[in-house]
Amino acid sequence: MVQTPELQIDHQVVLRPATHSVLVSMFEAYQEDAEAAQTALPWLDPNDDVRRQLRDMLYDIEAQNGTDKLHFWSIHSTDSDEFMGLVGLGDELQSLHSNFNLGYWVRLNHRRKAIASRCVDAIFSWLSERSTSTVVEIAVHPHNEAGLATASAICLRWSGERLPEFIGIEFNQRTVPHCLHMVDLGPVA
């Protein structure tokens, strides 16, 4: 049993295991920038009840806590406890060699502050403490320049690599090409 831990990023940011308690803040963040939320959570159907879909996702995350199949955190300001976004290790995998896929969504007014990168570094440090290797994949649409830059920076810091070929991911009944990055987080020697 592996519980999703709380991770203190620095004096400004803390990651807490995601629970339904952030639903209202998460829905507010969705309404601030639905397009970015849709990119981060492509399974969301904007023509359906988004609040219900987010609620169901959070309840699923809570139900899986301890199974080590996924780990999701809500990002919070240490000063105000404001919801700043979501970061997680999911189980929607493109590679047979992966254990998790990485996803993140930073609220509009907190972007361009390296919050996602700092959160990923803390999560990858936590994963590196495991006794066995953990492979994390990062799938990015080739037109998402900010996402590609973040994935490249993560790979540079954590000795990952971008696979040369595109992979097709199914979204809304169509195949969308993505770049796949892989990071192997071996146990600390």
C-alpha cells in the first residue's frame, strides 16, 4: 500500500493529495480558462456537466489512494491555501514500459512561475526513493510549445528522452498525434 504523500515544494507551494474538497476551486479554475483545462484534461466533455465530471474524477482519485495505480495532488499556496492547480501520475499509458503518465494543470494567474517544474521535481524525487525503477511518460501535443518546453526541461533535469516517433492518442473519437517523453527514475544508489 503506497499512500499519496503531502509534499512540501518550498516556502511558497505545497502538494496535497487531491480530494473532493478542492472541487469548488477546481471548477472556478476551469471557468477562468476552460481551453487550458481542456488541454490538461482532454477527456472532459465541455458539452456535459463539467462540475460533475470533475467531481467524479476527484472521487475516483480518492478511491484509488493507496493502490499505487495513480497519485494526484492539488497544488496550494502555503500562505493563503489557494488552489493553484493539479498535478498527477495517472494510469492512461501509451507505452508498455511506463508505470505512470505525468499530467499537470496550473491555474491561469500562477503560470510562468515554474510551479509545474518545481512540483514535478518533488514528485520525481519521491519516486526516486522507491526500491525499484519507475518509468514516467509525458505525452505532449506537438503544437503545445509551452508543454514541449516543460517536458524537454524535465527530461534534461531527470535524464529522460523524447521518443523520435509520434504516438496517436484517441480524443473525442479521433486520433491526435503526440510527442512522448520517457523518464526512468531508478532507485537512489
